[in-house]
Amino acid sequence: MTKWTLVALILFCISLSARAEVSLYSQRYISCVDNSGGIAIEMHNCIVDKTSG
């Protein structure tokens, strides 16, 4: 494989993973987790909120 083919393949894989991430989580959920400050109970509350409504 040439160097440019490898670079193109890597960029393609990165773009697929970025699209998957965007479609899996709502903006509300992402914002909730970002604002949780890494506190487990707060992150859990975001999950509960997401799954209950």
C-alpha cells in the first residue's frame, strides 16, 4: 500500500467513527454529561434521563 492510500484509509475510518458518535447521542445527553464534571452520580442521572424520556 502506498503512503497516500494508507492516509486516505485512516481518514475514512475516522470520519465514520465521528458520524457514528453524532448519531448515537442527542445534544441534550452530551451536554448533560459534559456538565456532570466527571461525577459518577451526575453521569448516571444523565443516563436515567435519557432512557426514561
